Amino acid sequence: MCQLLGMNCNVPTDIIFSFTGFATRGGRTDHHNDGWGIAFFEGNGVRHFVDYQAAVASPIADLIKSCPIKSKNVISHIRKATQGRVALENCHPFVRELWGRYWVFAHNGDLKNFMPTLDGPYRPVGTTDSEWAFCYLLQQLRKRFGDRLPVLAELTPALQELTEEIASHGVFNMMLSDGSALFAHCATNLHYIVRQYPFAEAHLSDEDLSVDFSQVTTPNDRVAVIVTEPLTANEVWTQFKPGELKVFVDGMPIE
Amino acid sequence: MCQLLGMNCNVPTDIIFSFTGFATRGGRTDHHNDGWGIAFFEGNGVRHFVDYQAAVASPIADLIKSCPIKSKNVISHIRKATQGRVALENCHPFVRELWGRYWVFAHNGDLKNFMPTLDGPYRPVGTTDSEWAFCYLLQQLRKRFGDRLPVLAELTPALQELTEEIASHGVFNMMLSDGSALFAHCATNLHYIVRQYPFAEAHLSDEDLSVDFSQVTTPNDRVAVIVTEPLTANEVWTQFKPGELKVFVDGMPIE
């Protein structure tokens, strides 16, 4: 199994604090050492970093921990291989283009014998169940909406149906973003927190690191962090219900 | 206009020496300071780094210059914006998936009013003529070969036709790779060199940096470097002919 981290904000924010705790689970405080990855939206563009090394041993992860890349939507993943060998092409998140937007996807779980027909333009490059599910998901969205980018009110029920269908084949915790919203589906384990004014101090569970968010924010900032297991012990995280799809926009869940 | 750098090898090789000279043109020895990017194939996977900062000022470029990422196919680009604003989504190289492979593309030149109909699955995310041409190129390949990955002997003449067609609309120097071969099309300016046994010392034109390749290679290694303007003054570079498409496999041009 793996772990997921996502961030959705109303203003571009760096993820150094959360990623530092999360990456420590990639080989030190936890055993997710078969690769890692992170994708940051910046406008319509995406910065995408993947590595098959453990996050705790990766020079690219060190760069992410030291270099404040600001983004409104971030998805990260640390991998414990279940299906697909340890290789760059099997590291999450995966990125594809649909409707002139990049879509970023990461999965935690294990789908059993889930290989639906892929007769659209999306094919997996690697050998994970996760990338197959992502290709299927985009293919089905494209079949449903054609060449037209749907509005969020149309997209959300379509994703609810699709994630439910895929989740019937195994464990399917996942995060998906097109840079305007972050969709998070919980099968077994996912938590979130919304940090907003008045901001307080947070202390990581996996590293001896604290940050006083009131010193680095403005009263208008709002940041949602979504993660497999809570990153801090001194804050209140909300656990997703199994089967729940939440949509985060501008730093908060809208449904 | 921009500049292009490509590398194709028979064994995974790092590009630190060539990239160090090339990146210096991204704001110091030349004026290509509207962003840069580089993509490395590793197996079927791709490491993709883009930045809208000048290469000489980018912490990610510093990482590439200090961290030996080994690859058999690399494409890099430094940007001087002609069409499309300075933004992450307009930085080359671009990456898309076709036939279960990633395709990496970068362009140097300027296409005038070239907006052919895009009725396939590929749409530009940014606003450059280059990404539009890339989407068209993949669309046309997919129309021609359907869902089947063609062999190189089929793909090459198809790319010859397509690059010729696109080049009739403006300047179209470009590099394209799927990780198994590197295709380079010259409209106006492109050079290459094949380094192989017996290896010698090379000295960069843009930085005071030399490397004695005989100390860092084995007699079986072969590396082709393709670039807009030669990177060294003490080696013999071959200039492409205008209109020429060369295909590099295992460190040498095969046609």
C-alpha cells in the first residue's frame, strides 16, 4: 500500500511543512520506500517530479523540501509497491491531458484483476493497476462529455459514479486534480484539515518541526490538506467516510 | 527564437557537461531567458523538469547540473518567447502519451498562423504554436496508424511527411523522442556530434569547463549530442541540411 498527500488552497501556497513530514514516511518513520512523486499546478502548467528512490534518500525530494514552490493544487504520493515493479514509469502521480488541461492522479490501494477495456486514447505506460484505473477514468469522462469540458456540477456526479465503480474492484483511495479543483475519494483511509484564520502553530508527528502559520499567512488565506494519516498530533483532522468523494475548491470542501 | 539540445546514447549517460554549457545560454552567454526545460527517459518513464525562470537563475537547473541523471534519450530547450506568454505551461519540452509510450517534444522556430484542426484527443494546454504543432503531429500519427505502435521503418517516413508539412508554415527545428529513438528535424539550424572510442577531451564554448571523456567512458559507449549551436570549439560538429530529418538510435544517426 502507499500513502497520499494533497493540498488545495485559495492562494498559491508552498507545501514544504506537510511534504517534510510526509516524505519522512517514505523510508524512515514508515516503509513506503519504493518511489515517490509530487505534482504542482502553476496556472495551467504542472511541475511533475517522480523518483523510484525512497523519498528520504532522494536529492529531488531534498529540493522540494528546501525550495518553496507555490501552488493552489498539489498531489503527492509515496509508494509501497503492490502491483508493478519499482521503476520510474510506475511512480505516482500520473499526468495526462484531457480537454486542454493536465490531469494529475495518484492512488493508494490495490485493485484486483481490474483491467477494463481501454479503447480510447489513454494507455498505461507502466504496469500498475493505478495507471490503468486512471486511463479508464479519463476515457470514460471523455466518452461521457465528448470534446467539451464539463462544469464542476456535471463533473462531480460523473466522478462519483466512476470512483464507485472502480472501488467495487478493490481498495481505491485516490486524488485527482485538473488545477481548478481537487477530488479525493476515500475507500478505507483519508483525512483532511482546513487551516484558516485564526491560524495557529502546528507540529509534525514524523519530524521535530513546527510552524506558526499565523506568521506566514494573511487572514484571507485558506488551505486544505488531505492525507492518508494525519501529519500533526496537535490539530483536529476530519476522517473521510468510506465511499466518500470530496471536492476541494479554494481551500475547502464544497461537497 | 529558442535553442534545442538533445542526447541519444547506447548506454544511459548523464548530460551534465552539455547541459552546463547549454544552460549558460539561458540568460548569460545568450538571451534565451524566458524559461527552460529538460526531459529524461529512464526505461519507459520520464523525468520532466520545466521552469519559467531563466536557466541561469533556476534552482532546478542547478540540481540538473549537479545530479547525474543517466538516460539514453534526453531533450532540453531554452526559451526566448515568440508566441505565448512566459508561463510554465508554455515551457518546452512537452510530454504526451500515445500507444502506451510517453512522447517528448521541443521546438525552435516560429510557425505563422499554423492552427490546423485538432479533432483528436490532443489539445494544447498553453498558448504556443509549438504545442499546437505537437498535438497535430500526434493526432496525425494516431490517425495514420490507429491503435498500433508502428515500427521505426514505418514511423520515420510518416514523420518525414509531417515535419515537411508543418515546416511549410514557418521555421520548424524540432526534436521528438519516445525513449527508443530521437528524431531531429532541421529547418534552419541544427548540429550534431557522435562521441565514441577513442574518446578525447572536450572544452565548452560557454563555460570554462573541460571533460576528458576517455576517463568517464568505456570503449563500447556511444553518445550523439544534437544542438542548435555547437557546444564545444575543439570538436568537429556536423551541420544538418535544411529540411533534413535525422533519426538517432543507440548513439548514432541511422538515416
